[in-house]
Amino acid sequence: MTIDTRKTPAERRADARREAVVNNVTKLAANLALLPVQAWILMLALGAVHSVVAPVAAVGYGTSLLFILGFDVLSDLMKKFRK
């Protein structure tokens, strides 16, 4: 007795969709997990530059978090319209 392991095109598309959803959810979870770290590093970097160059504003954690979110949104928009 042989087992037929071939898949129909519909099954392949469903598998590809499932894999894409898993990849997107994993990417979203990683981005959300790294967001506080990125904001903290940006806050520290801007604070260090502020101590050397006075016109650069020293920002708090909330502002740096909003900067990171804004940069992410802008980069996604640029990717969307580039295609």
C-alpha cells in the first residue's frame, strides 16, 4: 500500500497562507518585544548627544517610544508605495 503525499494547488495555497500568517504573527511579536528596548536606546542616545550639543533636545521615554512608532509607520508606508 502506498500513501499519496501529493497536494492539490488549493492545499498548497492554504499551506502558504497558514505559513504567511505564522510568519507575520512571529514578526509582530518580535517587533513588539523589541520596541521598549529600541525606545530606551534612542532615549539614551539623544540624551548623550544633548549633553554635547545643546540644540539637540533631550527626550523622555514616552517621546522616544512615539518616535520609534512613527519611524516604523513611515518605513511601512514607504515600502508599500515603493512597490
